Amino acid sequence: MSKNRRERRRTKKDKKPKSIGIAKRDKVSCILIFAAMFIVLLVIYFIDAILYFFYLLFKS
């Protein structure tokens, strides 16, 4: 009985997929985080450019 149980346990361990590297979900979330950071930096850059334009416009 215990031998049969050991064999079943061993086959269950062999059937489990071995995760190597980064999971697909982690890759997608990482890409989304970097895209969001890039978009935020672009928005800040354009707001700065617009404010500088108005500064130069009303400077005199």
C-alpha cells in the first residue's frame, strides 16, 4: 500500500510543470509599469513646454 502511494506521489511531482524564468503575467505587468512611467514623463515634459511657452509669451 505505501509503495503504491509513493509511486502516485512521485508521478504527481513529475507531472507538475516546472516554472523557469519570469511568468507571462509578470512580464505583462512589468511592461505596463514601464509604459505608464514613460507616459507620465512625456506628460510632464509637455506640460513643462507649455508653461515655458506661456512664460515667454507674458514675460515682457
